Amino acid sequence: MIKSNVGIAPWDALNVALSKRIGLTIGSWVFIIGTILILINSLIKRSIPNVAGVIPILIIGAFVDLLNLKILSFMEIDILFFRWSLFFGGLCILASGIAIYLRASFPTVPNDELMLALTERTGWGINITKTIGEAIAFLLAIVWKGPVGIGTFIVVLCLGLLVGFFDQFLHKVGMPRYFIVRRNVDE
């Protein structure tokens, strides 16, 4: 999605903005923002911080840096159709990946744990709470002058819906959910 150059996911836009404004790599900011979110999530849930959330942000941060600084550094796409195809393909992969890993017993990425904490606290569906989290990141990315484009706005509007769609699909095909939320998360 970063390479599509039409706007990226809000959390990525925030990380890119911080990287450009303050320094460090995008992957480093994935880790720093993720660590801050772990603390915020513990406040929302009124529990001890989920230190297991450090594992996925370390992996994601390293992977983001590897992809963007090494493997895909040469990639430039000029044809608008291919840029949007790359963007929408990335959005669908992101949404389905979130829905799949939420049903597994893997440590939760802090921005997705924010979604789950809000779901637990409010009883709202994950489609709504994911959209709220993305909107918060969107506003922060704007404040930090991140690479916000029409694609970023599309992610804010659609990612929560797509995660909810894929989550419902996985529920219908019988894939059990391993995270525990006290209220209705299947809505």
C-alpha cells in the first residue's frame, strides 16, 4: 500500500510522518507507537500492559523496514490502474489478515488490541471500533503531515467494514475465535 502512492493506512501514514519529521526508520516508529498503544490499551482495559504485544510490533517493524528499505526500494509504479490495484489488493490482504490472526491465539498488534479493548469496553462490533482506531491514527497523521491521500481516507472508511466482513465469513465457515471479549464482538 505504501508503494501504491495513493495514500496508505492511517497507522502507516503516522509512522511515515514521524520518520520524516523526527528521524528513525518507519519500522522503529511502528515499535515506538505500538509500545505507547500497549500502555493506552492497558488503561482502557484497566489491566496490566500486554507485553506480548511487543513481539508482533518487533516483527512488523523489521518487516516494514526490510520491504521498504531493501526489497521494494526500486519499485515505482506510474500507471494509475496498477497503483490502485496494488492499493486495493493490499487493503483486502490487510483486512483478511487481521480477521484471520484475531481468530488465532497470537499476540495482538497494539492498534488491533485498541480495537478489541474498545469492543470490550463498549460492546460495539469490531467493524466500528476498528474504524474509530483508524480515524484516530488518520487525525494524528494529518497533524504530523503524513502521506495522507484519498487511499488513507478509503482505509478509514473501509478497513473496519472489511475486517468485520472477513471476521463474519470466518465465523460462518467455522473458524473459532480464540480471543475473549465480554460483550458481543460478532455483531
